[in-house]
Amino acid sequence: MDQPTANEALKRLEPLLGEWTLEAGPPDGPPWPGEARATIEWHDSGAHLVQRSTAENPEAPDTVSIMGCDAANGTYFQLYSDERGVCRVYEMSIGDGEWRLWREGEPFSQRFTATISDDGETISGRWEKAPDGRAWETDFDLTYRRAR
């Protein structure tokens, strides 16, 4: 029985690798103040990506996320934690220029949908939440730009 290998599945994560500047804010509004950055790199094991982000804005927590896959069934995940003590598990998909994260549950359902530019220099996305689990509302827009 042929199964996808971890190397094949992990290769799909490569567009996320690198140093990024982050810009977040309300839709159609000015970005929130302060610089924010993210680094996404392979874990020493080569089996996961680790994302670390920092922000000057005191309302935006510093975060650590681990991204990986179950190569046997082709599913991806993200384990998220931040300095507020929030820990969440997101299901994830990536491919064809799109990166998606989602979770259902308390205190609200969340989803992130982003487009990866053709040149790989920008990831433009939007976080949404559904406090009742059904009616989605925009939480904030988030753009990653490759740091120079």
C-alpha cells in the first residue's frame, strides 16, 4: 500500500518559511500601531515548522506555533500558544496558493483564510470568529510580508 511520505507532505509547508513583517488591523481600517514580526523555520527534527511572532502592540500577544502533518492521511495541524496562556489546536490546509486554519469549540469557533502571492513574498489573510459557532464575523486582517 502506497502512503505519502512525510517529506512529500512537509514540502507543502515550504512557502511559509522565512522572516516576515506582520501587519494586522480591522478590515478597511488602518493597521494597528507598532512593528510585528514572525519567523517560521524548521524544527531541529525537520518534522515540523515552528512559528514565533512578536509585536510591539501590547494588545497583540507574542506567540509560538508548531505546524506539522499526519502524512498517512494528508492532514495538517497547528498547535498555537501565546503569552496570555491561550493554547489552541487548529486544523490546517495548504496548497494551490491558499493557507487555511480552523477550529470549532469554546469560547468561539475561528478560521483563517489566506492567499499566498505568486512570487511568495506576501501572504494576505483574514481571521474570522463565530461566537455562536454559526454566524461568522471578521476578527481582523493579517498580512505577512517577507522581511528585507
